[in-house]
Amino acid sequence: MYNLKCMDKKDILAENMPTSPTMTNFIANGAIYILGEFDSSISMNVIPRLVDLIQKKVSEKEPVINIYINSYGGEAKELFGLLCLLQTAKNLGIKIITTVLGRACSCGSMLAVIGHERYMYKYAMHLAHLGIQSDAVTTNEQIERASKKWKWHFKQILDHYFVCTGCSKKKLEQILKDDSCWLTPEECIEYGFATEIIQ
């Protein structure tokens, strides 16, 4: 059963709330909020505080980290840094709960599926894909090197979804080969991208 923790007035005024009204990715009240693009704000605002949060949570009896997501995606390197720390948290026995508020696209989708419990609202959707190549290559050797890199990158994405969702690799390959594969909440339940729809 989904339980949204309500913040009281003192929480809203707390020091750990974002200091800028334009900040969209931040940690506040022990939860992670990814409400914008996966950009350098992840490395600057989220990851350092997440390290501290994990150290704090690991000493609790039943540690939980909630993640709220409403994002169209962004830079993969920012996502992978975040996933590494969250996997460390899971290895330390911290429960991860993800909630998709509106959109979980690309990096947002990969982040959403890492949760032990994966919630999404009935209005929410996932967009799952392999990403966009951006290498500028001019020689055959550069083409081969770029191809090797991207094949490895695509394999990491496929393996991540496979481990986190339990969906078959055959089905995941069908989903991920289409760069515009939008998944409804019902499809997310079917494929393991979500564990419960919030009505």
C-alpha cells in the first residue's frame, strides 16, 4: 500500500530544502526529487547529499529512501553515477522506493526501475529506449571504436532493465529497439517497470 509522507510547515521551511526556486533535482527531508533534466545538478546537488543520506540511513532499523521522478531524461553519465550509489544503498540493506509522478523518460525510466517498490500514478508514463548516439567520427577506426562503446552502453541499459524488472530479455529488446516506446501504467505493471499504480 502506497503511503505518501505529508510534510508539515517546519519541514517545508527546513534548511535542507532547495535554496533556489529553479532547482529541480535535489534531496530534501530524506527523499530524492528528480523533477528536471539529468544534468550537472545531479553531480552537484544530489550525489554529495546522497552519500551523506546513505551513511545516515544505514544506521536505522528499517532504512528507506524515497525517490520522486518527473523527468524527460538527460545525460547518461549523471544517471549512472546515481545508480551506482543507489545500488550501494541496496547492498547495505536500504529499501529504495520510487514513484513516477508524471513522466519517467530515458534516464528517468532507468532510475524508476531500480526501486524495490516501484509506484506510478495512473497519469504517468515511462519512455524506455537505448538512447541517442552523439559521436562525431571521421575514420573507419573511429567508427569501430564508437560502435564498440555504444554496443557496450546499450548492453548496460538492457542488463539494468533485466535485473530490475525481471522482464525477459527478448521482450526488453522489443521494447528498447523503438526510441519512442511509451509505456502506459498497465504495460509497466505487465513488464515489471512498476509494482503498483496509484489511482
